[in-house]
Amino acid sequence: MGSNDSKRRTGAEFRAARWLTRHPGAALTPAAVGASVIQLGTGTTGVLVGTGTAGLVGWYRAHPGSFDHYAAPVLRAWRRRWISYVGPRWAGTMADCGLTREHRKTGELLVPRLLRVRSYSPTTDTVHVRMLRGQSIEDYESRLSALREALRAERVGIERVKPRVLALVVQRGEPFTEVIPAPEIPSGPDAVDLSSLYIGDDEFGADLRIALSGQHVFCAGASRAGKNSLGWGLLRTLAPMIRAGLVRLWVVDPKQMEFAKLDGVVYRYAADQDQCLTLLQDYVAEMQDRQVLLREQGRRKATVSTETPLDLLILDELAALTAFSDHVREVRKLLSLIGSQGLASGNVMVGFVQDPTKDTVPVRDYFTTRMCLRVTMAAQVDMVLGEDARRRGALADEIPNVPDTAGIGYIIRPHTRAPLRFRLAYVNDTEVDQLVSALRTPPPGLRAVA
């Protein structure tokens, strides 16, 4: 008979010892207090406890920034671990959601093990779970709706950490209750990192950054979802490079509204259908000329310089070009060429659309970084972020249609493929005018790009 064939459960005393080994603080803390009382007396022990408590309160009051960064996440995680995810409650939640299993011989209830809880922000927990043998992440993805209700959460997302270990991202409230200020215009080109451009905050309170070097960016969202905060935010972070001629801005603005203030300021601007087609044709022609230059120089990738600047193509409302234009076939061909060939030569697209369906935007798959703000249908989430993104927790269709949620959306983390909730920094009209003024002013020793 094998070592795992016994029908008897492990003794209660050994189960308790195993639990204490996994949670040493549950034994060490009372033991330390007891030892202090025995050795030092209750008065001294009370003074020590009171001093420690007073120190925490003083830290909380005197240095909110450092306290919230270092102490608050630890205290918050400890409190939630022993209140919201305490053993019997966790076991009941797993059982109610159909994620437990009965040992076929001993009859013991097998429960996915809660490894740790992290609470980096007041509204979001990250709960690491060791799955039962034979379970997969798909078993949990199919029960995310039940987990959300059982945990009384606004949203539950999921990501794979390592074999048999996953992380549940439990959003208990709206992390974005305030408008995020517009990105500051950097002091000069050297302060701009094209591989890490700040555009907002994520649900854990960290900066949300994206790359433009080597990436096409796609942003989908319903009307008034806040899409153009991405466009204006990117332009503010890029302003010094645009002024210095290191970034050439090509703007296609078929609505003739959102980016109209850039007409006459940036390298190229087009609004009506014929102008848009001409601009795209010229863009592709210059892209192909650069490809020839790079090939002659024996280089596989362009380096951003005044001779080979980053050519940034802003496409506002893609549907007007790819579905409703008189030049649909030619536009689709040109955008396909840019999407498939442009990254190595420094030709980058940033596209915005309300309806992300394949019929409307057939070039959607060429965009390598995708962001989904509030949309009107659940199916649109997967259209933008990829298959099963909504099932993994990207509930962009459930974002309320109110002004307070403008700029809130989801992006897929590049390494884990898990949805990340974010909010774009908001750029108001005054800050747009400030940007335009900055672009009109040539830097010392250089001619303005216009």
C-alpha cells in the first residue's frame, strides 16, 4: 500500500503545528507579549506597547507620505488578511464558488491555500492562492463573477504568478475618485524617455507608463470616455522632442475638432478626406525612403535623431478613415503598411476609435499596445484587449457612463497578460493652450518645427 493510501486524516495537533509554521506571527506575538510581562512586568510591557502605538500614530500624523508608502500597506494587508480572508471565511468562499474538493479517501475538505495578501492601495487587494492539484487558472476565470459576489468586491481580476499559484486582484472600491493632473511638460529632450512615457495612474497607485518606441498604440472608448486625454497627455510629455525636431507630428483629424489647435503648429495636419489620404500617402512614402536609407547604412532599426526623427502619426476617430471615407480601400492599405513595417524605421501610430469591431477597424491587430476605456458592449472588451480579457477581470463595459469616470479603463500587463485598471491624466483647455504655445516657441539654437 502506498504512502498516500491511508484513509485517516492527519492529527489535529499536527495540523495546528503546520498552521502555526505557516503563520508564525500568530504564535510569536502572544509569546513575546507574555515573555515581556513575565520578565519586565505588566507596567513596563504596557509602556512599551503604548510607546510603539504612539510612535505609529506620530509617524502617521507627521509624515503621511512615508507612512502611506511603507506602513499603511502592511497594516492594511494584515487587517484584511485576518478579517476578510480569515480561514473559515476563506474556506466557505471557496466552497460556495465550487473551488474546493473532497479527498476521495479521507473525506477531508481540500481548500485552495491562501498564501498571502498585499494591499498596496486602500481599494485593491492582491491575494495569492495556491491552487489544488488538478486545478487550472481557467477554473478560476470561469468563477470570477461568483468570487466577486462572494468577496463583496466591485471587481475581481486574475493573473498567473507561477505554476499552481495565481493572484486574485480584488477591487473593493473605486480607486480613482479624483481627477489626475495633466503630465508636466519636461524641461528638455533629455528628460523624455520614449520607452516610458507617463500618462496616468494605475489601480495600485503607481504611475501608468507606456512606450512609443517600437509600439503602435490603440485606444478604444465610447463617446466622452476620455480617449483624447491620452493624445494630449502624450503630446505634453513629448513637447521638448517635438520642438527639437526629434519627433515629427503627423495629425489626421477627420472630426476637425479635437486636434484642430495643432493646425499650422505641427509638422503635418489634415482634416478633410482628401487631405487625410494625401497625408497618409506622404507618410508612407517617407517611411519607405527611410527604409531604403537604413538598408544602405546596414542598420536594422532607426535611432531617434534630427536626421531620423520619430514620425508619430495621430489618428483621431479611425472609423472615419477605415469605414466611412471615400478612400476606404486605399486608407486601409496605407495603414496596413505602416502597421506591419513602420516600427523598425521609427514610424509609430496612435489611433483612437469608438467602435472597435473588425469591420470598422480591420487594421486593429497591428496595434501592439491597446487600451480600453468605457465601452457599450461586453464583447468589445475582448475585441480591444484580446481573447478572454473580460473574463479575466477587464470590465470596461461596466464602467458607469458619467463624467466622473472619464479616462478610466484597462490595459493588459505585458508579462502576465492580466488586466490592469487605470485612469488617464486629464488635460484641460488651458493646458492644451499651454502645450500649443510651447510647440510654437523654438528652443534655443533650433528652428521651430511647424
